[in-house]
Amino acid sequence: MSHALASGMGGIRTTGDLVARMQLRKKMRLPQAKQYVADKLKVGLDDLADSTVMRALREELDIGVITAVPGARKGIEAKRNIAALLDVEVPCLKRL
Amino acid sequence: MSTIRTRMGDGYVVELTPEELRADLRAGCADAVKRGKVPPLEEAELDYLYELFAYKGRIVGVEPGHEVILTKDGSVNTLYSAQLSSGVGLPLSREQCMRVFERAFCFDTMEIGHPDYSYKPVKPIVALEAVGVEQALLTTIFPVFYGAMPNFGLYAQPDGPFPNPADLLPRGRIEEAREAQMLMADACKADMLYVARHMADVGADGINFDTTASAGDAELLAVLETVEELAATTDLAIEVGMAAEFVLGFHGQLEYKGTRLAGLWPHQQVKLVEQAGAHLFGPVVNTNSRKSTPWNVARAVSIVKECSRVAEIPIHANVGMGVGGVPMFEVPPPDVLTRCSAAMVEIGRVDGL
């Protein structure tokens, strides 16, 4: 928890899960992974960890939001949209 | 004279004068240079560490825009398991814990792992573990790893089938000890591959080999060979997290692609992990509980900074209990833990923690 507050990107509250996927799938170092996600989302680098910006954008893109919103994509549904948005493989989607 | 409140490497509070704080930072860095054969920190970096520890506020963090990715070893055991995993014993299932880490704690990734967090005990119940991963994958959005430890010691008698090198070596039976370690490595590798392939089949995002090389160079070799095979045959993202700052030469003669494994430090370990095909590397720097946290942090970031400089894959430094400058105590105090966190990012230049 201390790390999450001090240094973490914030997961699905912001774009931490998206940047993480670029590290995992493409072995991107952090600056490259952040730039890639920023370009795909058409936002600035400073917006990536900004929950005010990303809460609205994530709902607009339907890639999963932190609060429990009825009708918003969740779980594997959201990951399908993430895979398309980032042009990256999400392994569990091969089950669908 | 005003003093600066910080902690020792065992977690207990200590008051340092400004001069003592600067001296500890320089001494920790110097120890890293001497033992780890890494370059010293720059003056500006030492100044940053001084300001970090001199700041009176309890909680600190990185500059906005410098946030990094969190991966976690030990999985969600932290919530539902017992003291053996530093767990708090909540009556939650693993699937519930995953949702808590994703939505309440806002982690960027998470692991599923077994309470007995080693590949050998997981092998016979891999079906249960795979179902746990499947269910997490259906209901979560962030990347899901499966994690466990090679835990080489489980393959030696009395826990495993092979003669125990720790018994053979003191008796001077060096060749037998080496032979036993190679048999252990084969068995350990078979178990790791078996489990990892099941996780790949159900669509896990990644696999984590935690505390790699806890029993030395033979264990590291088993992990590297496992990584190589998985990288070539699955779509798993592979994380290799170390157990200690340098590799013990328990065998002493093992090499991987022409590099001797015994005695490697993080900036050397990462190059082999890269060659094997891993996606993330988690270096460790051990905490000296008799030294102050500033001493330990300066030492840790000096070593990790060099590792990060030479790396071509993301570096997720281990910054938990007893590593990365964090005090060796069951409940790491957030006042110094957040300082370790910020220092590792701002000076260590890591891609994650």
C-alpha cells in the first residue's frame, strides 16, 4: 500500500494496467511504455497518472473504470477493448 | 542541535544529526561501490537522498509524472494468509483479494499464488491453481500473473528425494554435492515448466519466479533454462525476481551461455535473464539491519541504478521487507518505506517496484 501511494501509477484508476501491459508484452522500458500508451490514448504523458482525466476517458473508451458502473465493460470484456485500443495481445482473450 | 528522525535497518527509530545522515548516505554508497563494483552516486543524487530523509513529513512520494508500475510477489497471500506470508488473515478468497488489490488498492498488476508459495507443492494441485487464475482473468482488468518460488531446498532430503548438499559440503564431499544439485535442478525445472505451461494454457498474462537463486547458482541455472524454454514456447510474460544481491556459489562451477553464475551482482544478473528471454527483472539488495535506513537506501539505489542503466528489459526492484533499503521487520514502517520507494524510482531509475 505504501508503494501504491508513494510511487504507483494507480492501476485501472488511471493507466497503470495499460502501461504494465506494454512492459509485459513488448518488454518496453517505462518511458517507452508510457509514450506508447499516451499516443494510443491521445493524451499527454502527465495525464497518464491523473485520475481526474483518466476516469472520464476510460469510461468513454469503455476499457474499465474504477467505480462500479452498471453497463460499463468489466473483466474480460474490458480487456478485449484494451487489446484493440493498444494493439497488443491479451492472452486470456484466446479463450473467447 | 536538531536531529533527523529515521530508522535502523531493523525498523527501530533512530535520531541522526545532519552530519551523521550525510555520513551514512556516503558510507552506504561507498559500500555498494566496493562490494557491488558499481559507480558511485552523483553529488546531486546524494543531496536528493539527504533532503528525502531530512524532510519531516511522515509520507513522501515520487514527483508527479514519475510514477512506476507495481508488480507483487507473494500474490494476494498478504490479505488472506497468515504470518508465514506476512499475511493479515482476512476471511477472503483469492478471487476476492484480487478484486481488492485491483479496485481498492489500485495496483497495476497482481499475482495468484498458493499459500504454500513454491512450485514443488503446487505441481500436484495445479488444476486448482489454474482454475483460480482463470476466474481472476474473467473478472479483472489488470494483468494477472501466477507466482511461486523455485525453493530449491525442497528438493533435498529430508523434504525431497536427493542428497542434501548442505550435509555433503561440510564433509568435503564436493563432487557429490555438485551432483546432487544438478539432480535437484532437473527436478525443479521440470516442476516449474509443468506449472507454467498450465498457466499459459488458461491465458495467464505472466509467470513469476520469485526468490530466484535462494540456494545459489544451481537454482539460478534451473530458472534460466526454464525461462528460455517458456519464452520460446509460450506467450507468457516472464518475471524473474531474485532472492539476494549476489549469487551464492553453492556449486561454484556452473555457467550460463559462458558466464559463471557464482558471484554475479544485479547489473550482471540482468544480462543473463535478458538472454534467457525474460520480460521483467527484479533485483534485490539486502538490508543490513545493523546500519541505518539511509545507509541501506544509498547502498541499494547505487546497486540498482547500475542494473537499470545496463538493462534492456524493465527493472522492477524488490523493495519489501528486508530488501531495497527497507527495514528487516515484519511490518515495514511507512515513513521509511515511502522513502525507499521514492529513492528507488528517482535515483534507481527503475521501471517498477
